Amino acid sequence: PPELTTLTTLPLPTSHLFHEVSLSEDALDESELQYWKLGPPFSQPEPVDTAQEVQFTVNLTHVFFGQKMCLKNQARARRELRYRAGAGREVIMELHTITAQAFTEWMQLKDCMIECTARRHKEMAECLLQWHAWVIYMYYHEAGMLEWGENPY
């Protein structure tokens, strides 16, 4: 869908916070992220709309994307090891499975967006949509390269 393609072109954060979290799971306390893993409706209460709240949400989105990037890089490193060990077909199948699952979740998230009325809830749902779109694009591309006999690693 065009909306999914558009989301893959949106840049990820470039802040120090994002980079710090993307390089190490131990970079900071990520306990706040547990509330945002599954998508709407979120169990968090709607926060008061203040300048501090806006900044907190910006920081939260940067930590969210940083954590996702860190986990993605770890998974990619594990796939590379398996690929180099001769398990290329299994890696391709895994990538296709993850891509299909991410697309299903992306569609479900898209349908639940109407439930987001609070600013933070809406922004976190949009982050989830963007991340799923990004995973779909990157994993599909990685699988395609492997299928063509190219090394994406």
C-alpha cells in the first residue's frame, strides 16, 4: 500500500538519545516502553498536554526507535552467523515469515489508530506503524538479496 511505502521513507531520529539506545540495551531504563509494545488501545492514562509532556513524548519516541534498532541489529547479526554457517534457506524463510507477520500487524495497527485520542498515544501508534513498515521493507529487501545469491551482510 502507498501509505506503507511512505512510512518507510520517513527518517528515524538522529538524536544522541536514539543513537545511545540503538547501540546498547543497557543505555538506560526502558521500562516505560513496555506499555507501547502491542499498539492501541494503550493501557497508559491520557497525560496532561503540557510542554514537558511533549518533550517526554519526543524522548520516548527516540528511545522506542533506538531500542527497536538495537534489537534489529542483534537479530541481523544472528542471521548473518546462520547464513555464514550455511543456513541461507532457513534465514530466507525466517525473513519472509517476519515480513508477513509485520504486514499483518501493520494492517491491524492502522485499523486501531482511530482509538488514539491522546497526543502521546497517537504518536506512539504512529511510531509502531512506521517501525512495522520499516521492518517490512528492510526484511523483504534482505530476503530478496539472499534469494538472488547476494550477501546483504
